[in-house]
Amino acid sequence: MQTITNDEVDVVIVGLGWAGSIMAIELAKEGLKVRALERGPDRPPEDFAYPKPADQYGYATRNKVFAKPRDAALTVRYNTQETALPTRKWGAFAPGTGVGGSGLHWTGVLIRPTPTDLKLKTYADHAYKRGSLDPDMRIKDFPFTWDEIEPYYDFFDKVCGLSGNTGNLRGKTQPGGDPFEGPRSNPYPLPALHDTLNSSMFAETAKRMGYHPFPNPSANVSQPWTNPYGSQIAPCNYCGFCSKYPCLNYSKASPQTTILDVVKQMPNFDYRVNANVIRVDLHADKKTARGVTYIDEQKREVFQPAKIVILSSFQFANVRLMLLSGIGKPYDPITETGTIGRNYAFLSNGGATLFFKDKNFNPFVTAGATGEMFNDISPGNFDGASLGFIGGAKIHSSQSSGAPIGTSLPPGTPGWGKGWKEGMVDWYGRSMKISITTSCMSYRGHYLDLDPNYKDPWGVPLLRMTFDWRQNELKLQRYLRDIVLNISKELKPDAMSESFLALDSHWDITKYVSTHNVGGAIMGDSPKDSALNRYLQSWDVHNVFVPGGNAFPQNFQANPTATIGAITLYAADAIKKYYLKNPGPLVKV
Amino acid sequence: MSQEKFSPSRRALLVATAAAVPLVSIPMVKSRAEGLEGLDLQQYKPVFFTAAEWVFILAACDRLIPAEGKGPGALETNVPIFIDQQLHIGLGDDIYLQGPFKTDAPATMGFQMSYAPQSVYRIGIKLAQQQCQQTHGKPFEQLTAVDKDAFLTSLQKNVVDFAAMGELGLKASQFFGQFLSDSKNGYLADPMYGGNKDMKAWVAIGFPGARAAYTEWIDQHDVKYPLGPVSLSGKRA
């Protein structure tokens, strides 16, 4: 195949979602020539003008703006003894593609982990008796302190116009917020969204029972907002088409609404779409990259020379590119050597659906992040050690979308026929959920590598995911179930259904959880057991930086986007302050 | 917009005529996946299904979401048109369909078939009718409502054994599941996809469709929303 060579750039960005967009604007502002390569199509805001996204079947059922498994599948198996099978349809998770990535159609819950979550290994060593946790658990601390990273969380909150109640301002607990949050240097930029009926019912009851509920921190903004880059976001109109939909009201913080309109006007930035990067090209000594190779729209192979390579695709796409390019050594779970692929983690969810025959929840009146949650059951805030597991959950009642396909009906309602039809008439809009979103630890045997059997349409091996539930996570589920059911009973529903994992559950790839896959190319203090240093710089190839959920050493109960934003800004700062002046490893070991 | 009641007798006529009349003789109204709102099911000529398959689809949709009881049925809301059009425009073309295939994988591993939905319907209908003929001595559409429901249940529960009929790549329950899920989608999707005719399903359940602006309603807790639905094309019901 003939290879075309593009003009050299200072920075090539692979994947134009949140991480790629942040890197693009931060490095373009520094005067560097920046080019982004995006695997999917362009997604300009005018494509999502009202009423186009108000289409549940197109966007939420058929996943109109998601990657297609045909192009982006991976394979999954429960353990190393099994042959992995491809994710032929999306189920438990569904990655985005195209400009904006998953950031275009996320729900918009923008919440930080706690300082304890970031230092989980230290906490575990302190609070748990030696040997009391699964010996295969491989949790680690994030390689920075709360004080080091907090300013970057703070800046990203402002980029997104975070709406909610402040819980801890510079060490002082504030009424109405999360008393368990880490100290903030500044209050939330905007006040909270308004509650829906389900959220207020949940919050009142939880509070009465001694928990500390607060409004879901939201990147669907509550009031007009101009962010630090000069982008303006309009107040959310509670349209009811949020999670899985691009915003029709310019109200959801996304790369499009907060960054791309600005960076696209800069002459030293450009981007190519339908550009599928298949590898990072290294110099002969494998210490630096010389650029990346992609397949363009006309199926031509194109080499893009660059001084700095940013891998900012989705978590597992980043890991796959590192494996395909020979960046770092692939992880081997038997010998526990190698770093690329280790510490893969997912998350679990579950909850109760409460049916009230006389209540009008109007589920179509909602923002994506609408809801209330409490953080009482997160590491350090309850005695996990006595319960025999580590981790925690956000317990919440949210309402991310309210359109009718997939409506839950009370137990015993027929799945089809007259009973189903009348069930829809009787029960649509008459239920609420109380849900859990859990942490997930990392384990020796949970990892990512290249699949030996299955390939994508370009002939490139799929990524293979080895993962299953462990007792630690299943015990956590059972503990959370009791809490959720106790709150549910207080609300006295007419009927109720529940979905929690049993102690013998295997991971079910068919049921959507969240696209919060993490790890695989983690950040850490040592090149022995991490792929990246604290600045998301490859330990092995120093001009490759890999921002994304791939850097998390395990999954906390908080949604990942706030942390992805913060660590990407932190890395961008290090590139500007240190790397440009003196290209080389930024952390010496 | 048509306000006429889709009476049981008209529905029976539709199923009966569909069975009796060669559909090729019915003038085609629309075949493309646009302008699908509010078509007349009786006049509609399928673009994916054969005439024989169409008879099964009409009769089975009429039991999956029947006319009796509260709310409109599948035939009144053009659910079969939705399914026909979706299959025609490539439903399932996003599925990863490269082998090797392991069709006996645990259910938690999800979809592992080698068949796109188009094949699922073609094979499923053929085998279902074959079994129906064998059990009842007549095709599905000629069964009584009670027998139809029982037969559909036997598909759903794999009592009908496709493997015993030589089909190793598709279970009756998988065909049933695809069909049911598509039927519900067609019932509840925006009318631009061909089903949910006149937004009747949305009216019945109280979903306002594509209105998508509720700033005034967020603080109105537990108050019934008063307005009917609008569609993406701007129609009201």
C-alpha cells in the first residue's frame, strides 16, 4: 500500500473526545502546531439542533452516535483458561466515536473521587488487617496528592460550568453539599439543577434515615455560563433526552460546547476525521515516537510525523494502540511482568425500581444528571473492613432520560400481549429508581491484551478483555442491596423490583452498566508496575502521553470524567512547563 | 389526521385479506425509509418481507401487541411497517459478524449468532410456520387467538426446537426475542420510522414525544403533564 506522508506537526492528538480536546486547546494556546486525528465522523453542533436528538429509537436504542461493534468490538472472557468471544453488540458498555467522543452524549455527572479514593492503597494498608482482602487484589494509589490535583479539578469544573451544591470549601463543611467530598479551592461554579419528584422523595427519606444526600453534580448547566476558554453554555431546559443523546439545547458540557468552537478558530490547530490510527511509529531505539500511521477515508495509509503524540482515544482503544505499537511491555498475569494491559477494572450497578400507581413522575422532564445521591458508603466513611470488602458506591435516585422504550413494569406484568400493553398504559411515568454505582478493584487476573483470533475490518487484532466479578465486589453489592431496600421500603411503593448481583454472579456483558471502563495503561510511581508516570507520560517512550480512564489503577464510585479532565489538564501543564523546554522523561527513577 | 377507530372487524379483515390476496397486486404506496408516517397498513406493500412472511408478521404482531384492552394494538399503529422498513434499511448492520462463532456460549456473553436480523426473521418465520403446520395442520395466521398465543409462547420458551429441525445457529427464543423487541420499538418510536401511527401509543401512555422543553415543568411535582405529544416532523396528537 502506498503511504502518504503529511506535513510534520508539533503535536498529533489521536482521538478528539474530552482528553483530546483539552490537550488540543492547552497545547495550541502555547503556540504549538496541533493536529487531531479522529477515527469517527465530524459532529458539528448544527447536526444536533432541535428537534433532531429528541429521537429515542435512533439515539438510545440504535446508538446513532456511538462506535459500531462492527468496527470497534473487543473480545471478552472471564479467565485466562477461556477463549474470548467478541462483543458483537454493545451491552455492558458502549464507547463513543466521532468528534466529541463519549463526551458528546454522556449523562453529565461530573463528580470527583474523595482524597481517600485517590490513596486507596494507603487507606487499605491502614484500615484493613493484613491478608484480609483478596490476595489477587492489585489496588494502587494515584501518584499525586489531593492538593496537587485539586486545582485541575477546579479548572475543569469551570470548563464545564459544574452545577451543584458545595460540600467542603477549603476544609469547611457547607450545608446542602456532600460532607464527604475533598476540600475545594472554590465553590461550584453554578447552583444545582432543580430536583424531580423522585429525587426529592429519595433525598428526604435518605436524610431522615441519617444519610447525607446532595444534588448530583451536573455538567448540564443550571444557568448561563461562560467558561475560562470563552465558550458560552445555555441553561438546561430539562428536555429529557440526555444520556446517550447529543444536547439539543447547547446546555450539556461537551468538547463541542466548551472547547472545540474556540480551538477550531486557532490557525495552528486542525483536525482530520474518519482517520483511523492503526499504530504509533517509533524510532529505531524505541525511546521516542516519530508520528502515527492512520487509514484515511479513501482507505489510504497516511503517515503523520509529530514531535509529541497524545493518545486520547477511549480507554481500551488507547491500550490497544500501545500494544499494537510496541510501547512498553505487554502485561503477563502469570509472571506479573510487563505493564501494558494491567489493572483493568469496570464497575457495577444495580438498584430497585419503585412503582406508585397514583404518582406522576413525568420522567420526560429531566436533565441527564438530574438526581440526588449520597456518598456515605464510600471508602473511609463506613466500616468496610468489618464487612470483609473494600470499596463503595454512590447511592442515588436519578433520572437520566425518560422516553418510553425499555420502561420498567411491575413484577408479574407480562412481557407481551394485552398485559404488557395495559402495563405500559398503567405504569409509564409511575416509577422511580434507587440505584447504586459502585467502585471496582483491580486484580492480578483482570487485564487487557491482543486477541489471537478476532480482527477488525482493517485486519488489526481486537483487544481482549479478561474480567469477571470477584467476591469483594459481590459482597459490596449485597451490602448495598440492604441499604437500598431499606430506603425503598420507607417510601412505601405499591410494587417494587430489584436488580443486584448475587454472590455467584458472573459479569453479564448484555446489561448496560456504564461506559466507565478504566485501567490497562495506568499511572504510577514506578515503571515496574505502571505504564505512565504522574504526567501520563509513557515510561518507555517519552514523547507519548496517554490521557484517559486507562490511567486509573482501579475504579472509584465517582464517575470518571472529572478525573479524566483533571489529570489531562495536569499532564498538559507538565508538557507546557517542563517537557517543551527539556524533552525527556519527566519523572526520573 | 385520521381519527377513525381501528375496529376489530377491520383488523380481522386486514389479516384475512393479507392471507388471501397476492400482495404483489396491491399498488405500492411508499417503499423508502422516508415519509413513513401515517401510511395505511392495508395498502402497504412490504419491501423486505415476502407476501407469505408478511402474513405471519401481521398475524403475530397482532398477538404480541393485540388490539383488545386499553391502548392501541400493533396493527393499528403500523408496527409491521416499522419492522419491514428497519430490516430493509439495514437493521443490525452495526453488529460484529466475523467468525469464528460459538453459538453455545453462556447467555451472559450476549449475542453470538452468525445471523443478522434479516436472516433471523427469514429463518425464524420459515421454521415457525413449519412447526405450526406440523402441530396444528395449518399455518399460524389461521389459528385461533388462544392457539396463536400458545404457539408464540412455545417459541419464546424454546418448546419449538429449531435445532431438531436442523437449524443449529438460531433458537426459537432468539427469533421471538428479536421480533418482540422490534415490535415494542416500533410501537414506541417516533412515527418517522413507520410505526406508532399518529402517536397513538404515546397518547395512550402519556409521553409527550419530541416536545423536549420543560423549564416550566421541573418544579411541578406530581402534576399530570397536560399536553399531548408532538413528533419530530412537528405533528401533534
